[in-house]
Amino acid sequence: MHTRSPGEAAWYESTKKQRQEYCTAYRAHDPQRPIHVPSFASAMSEDEFADDFYKAVKEKCTPA
């Protein structure tokens, strides 16, 4: 069974609208409008979680 990372779990807990916003921000690569990293309880540091969340967004927003 695949264990979700905290970043992935935060993705799955977000709403459809939030997911669309993450993907729009990810695809735009606009430094003025970065991806808003949600707050999420995990054992990771804020930076580690942000990196993990970006990885999840990249995976989910990149067409297969």
C-alpha cells in the first residue's frame, strides 16, 4: 500500500478549487504569484513540507 507523504496528504485534503489554483500557479511559474502552501500538521519542518508539497503539486498537475 502506498503511504502518502504529508505533501500528498495536504493535496488530497484540499478542495477542487484549491487544487485548480495550485495547478494554475504551478504552470504559470510566476514568482509574483507562487503556489500557496497550506498549513498542515506534520513532523516535517516548514521548508521540508513546502518541498514535499511542491513535489506533490508537480506530480498532480503534470499531465500523464
